[in-house]
Amino acid sequence: MKRISLAFFCIPVFVGAILLLPGVLNAGVHETVTQSVTVTSATSTATIHWAVPEMRVGAPGTNDDTMFFLTVRNSGSVLFTTPVIASSTPAGTYDTPILLDVPNGTYDIGFKGHQHLTKILRTVPLNGSNRVLNFSRLDYTNLLKGTEVLEAGDINGTTTSAALMGDDKVNALDLTTLLSQFNATDKFARPNLNQDAKVNALDLTIILKNFNHLGQT
């Protein structure tokens, strides 16, 4: 029996004005080329100025604090969620830069309060610097305080993580949560939507006003 040994050599060949190099299909023989592509995230950050909960008691800008997280979205899909629950000031602001770990580009950015449905700013450019976000207006470029508010009533779940902080709907689960703490006197009880002295009929009215509403996507 004869042993036949075949050896293939990848040799540059001129064909007309075209040089066929290793890695390019040539005479039925090709070499697999592995390319290493590194995608790096930008260091974009965001601060909040403003995000205003609806129907809070007291003078404007004195009782507008809320626990929250941000989401970065593209065509409705969530690409990034801030891993830490933050708390805004009574003015409804948050001045500590929040890392948005996505490549440079244009995105929708959502604000989800612990009592509220998601509010989204559309087509926000992130370019590796800090972006000031104003959820009180539909146009992120205008930093004056506007009339847009965070719709209240999403209070089911817990506040231990973004994944558990409500289902972005105002429904029977939230109504049950409120009724289970009716007459509680903790200002910061989650069902105390207007942050007055008690969970009462005023908070129930807010839930009923927004019943069956959904967060923006």
C-alpha cells in the first residue's frame, strides 16, 4: 500500500491586478482568519435635573424625593440598568454622576421611581461626558423645570433591586398593597404617594386615577 502525503501551501498569486493573500478564498482552499474585536464602553454619566413625582404635598421642590434607577434603551429594548438604587433630593434632583455603561450613541433613557411608572426621555445623545437629564420636560435639551410628572401608583414588589421595584403597571396588586397599609402614619411608607402624614383616601385617589396605566417603553 502506498502512503500518499498531501501538503497544502498558501502562496500569494497574482491574477491580473489582484493579489490573493492567505485568508482569501483561492483555488478552493481557504484559511480561517480569527479576528479579535474589542468593544469598549464609553464613560458617559448622567445627573438628574428634574424628576418630579405627581401630587406631592407642600411647596414645589420641597417634597419631591424618590428612590429610583435609570434604564438605557434602544428601540424599546433595555440595554443597561443602573445596578444601584439611588435617592433624589426633596427638590427632585440628583447631582452625583451616574455611570451609563453603554457605547457612545443616541438612546432613550428611562427614570423608574419606587412609587412611579417609568418616564422616558427620547433620543438622548451619550458621548462620553455627563448628560444632565430633565424628566420634567419632553425635550431633554431644555433644563428649565417643566410640567411633566412621574405618574404614581406602582408600589407592589420591594425596593431592594431594580428587578423587584414594581412591575411598571398600576393595577390590583398596587391597590392591595395600599389597602394593606391603610392609615399607616409613616410619611415614607411606600403607599403614601403624596408623602403627607398618613396612607389614606388621598393616596387611594391617586392610584384610582392612574389605574391600568403602564410605564413608557
